[in-house]
Amino acid sequence: MTDYQQMARDYLAAWNETDPEVRRAAVGRVWTDDARYADPLADVTGHDQIDGLIAAAQGQFPGFAFTQVGEVDGHHDQARFTWGLGPAGAEPVVIGSDVVTLAEDGRISLVLGFLDQVPAAA
């Protein structure tokens, strides 16, 4: 049985990791080699592009962190959850929802991201 909560924690930890080497290792643990991430602002495939996307998000929002908002809802090889992005200890500035598909080994093979709340300047 898949631990959807742990998957979401590991996923968000990878997005929050600022050390490039540690982040790259986390990307390898969380995503399959050919994983795809798509949201309204990006569509990338593979570890290099996912890692680059995370680094770009960190550059755009320095000092911000991703947090899980609510519980993860999952069944079979799919899960969905809501996340927030903002300064530590503050209300999120950006809120989004991700739907993920998991491979047989439990790693993420596909993320379909939706932006639910985005500031006008983002």
C-alpha cells in the first residue's frame, strides 16, 4: 500500500532543498528518470529539467518554503494534494494543487500542477 502522505512530504522536501547536490539526490529518489512535471508555467521532463525548475522557483521566491495544506487524497497509483508557498511561518503567497501518478516503485512519474492562488506580480 502506498503511503501518500510520505510521498507528498518527500516531494515538498525536494522542492525546499536549497543545496544543489542534496536536492539532485532528492529528485532522483522522488521522481522516475523520465518523470514529467507540467503546470501552467512549465512543462519539463527528466531529472535535469525538474531540478532546474526547482532551482528557478527558489530563485524567484528566495527564502520561501513549500508546505502541505490539508491531507493527501490518493488511490491506486494516483494522489492529489494542495500546497502553499510563502515565507516560513507566514500565510502562503501562492497556493496550488498537484495531481501525481506513481510508478510501481513508488516514485513519481507525472505531476500535473494547478495554480489556485497567485499574486499579480508572480
